Amino acid sequence: MRKLIGDASAKAENELKTELKNELGHTVIHEEAEDFRVYVEALTLKDLAHIEPLPYRRVLSKDESERFRNGLRTTWGIGNDYWFPLKEGAVPPSVLAFHTDYFERINGLHILRDALERRGVSTVLLLHEFGDPEYEVELGIFEPGYRDGGEQYSTSDPADWIVYASHESSVTIGGEWLIDIFRGLHPECIGLTYKGPYSTPDLRGTWETS
């Protein structure tokens, strides 16, 4: 295992060096990598007992990403543009779109994780607007949101549910079984669907800037 970790460190060092053209950058990267290798070599079983394991997160291969994206296109009609509520046309009956303010108010993340766990989902696929890197992560760290990877599509295999987080402060829940859980816990959510990115007292949002 020490050798495998050392090999991974050397691979990362070499890849980082190709991104930098100056000698000082190469020196710093080498020193950091060497410090890491020395640390790994010196670790004892007693040391490891006090290290908390990292949550599961795996980078998807390009083939995997494309396969899962094709699945979303087939099942949910997702292309290369925006999805509901930003997509033109009527929102499908199996989809609910909320402003992030309302989603946070009802602790939507807890509802979502709990529903997926009871459905038997243990890992979630995260597909991003800007592509690589895309991930498979454990359910416990899954959190839909618009971040460095841009807009985010979250699902699992099979894709009988989806969550879409957009740059316009929206969180969209898809899947009849999943939205039934939200409607059961919060019947008022039907009348509090997304109306725009700017915050409003009714938590629906608006497109009006004044």
C-alpha cells in the first residue's frame, strides 16, 4: 500500500509539473511530493488508528460520464442546454422546481438524502455543466448545488430520479416517487414552485429586479 500511494504521488507530481513552466514551481512541487512520501513511509499502525477515513468519491471515466449523460438524455430529455425551470416549455408533472431559499427552509437536503437512502441508493453520480471532473460520491456527502463545475445534474443508476441545480438559484427534483415524498411532507410545496432567481418573502423567487 505504501508503494501504491508513493506511485500515485509520483504520477500526480509529474502531471502537475507539465502544467508549470518555471523552475521554482517544479522545485516546490517536488519538495511537497517528497515530504508526502516521507510522511507515508513513517506512518505506523498506531498513527493510522487516529486518522478518520475520507468519504467515498471517485472520478468518473469519460466513457462512464458519456453513458450516464446519454441515460439522462433518454430518460429526462436533457441536452446540452439548461433544464427545468430554465428550459422553455411546461414543466413535466414528474418534476418540481424550487428556489434555493425554499429548499433550504424545508431542509430539502435532509429529505432528499433520507428518501434516497430508503430507496437503497448508496452512491450518487454528479454530472457537471463543464464536464470533467465528474464524480460518484457516497450519499452522505451528496449536496446539490451550483459550484465550480457549473450547473449540476445528480442521479444514480438506473436514472429513475434526478436533481438539477442551476446558476439561477433553483433546485429541481425529478421522479414521481421522489416528488411524492416532498409533497407528502410539505403539501404546500405545490404552490411554492420556482418563479425566478431573486429572493422574495414567499420563497418562490422572481425575475423582477426592482
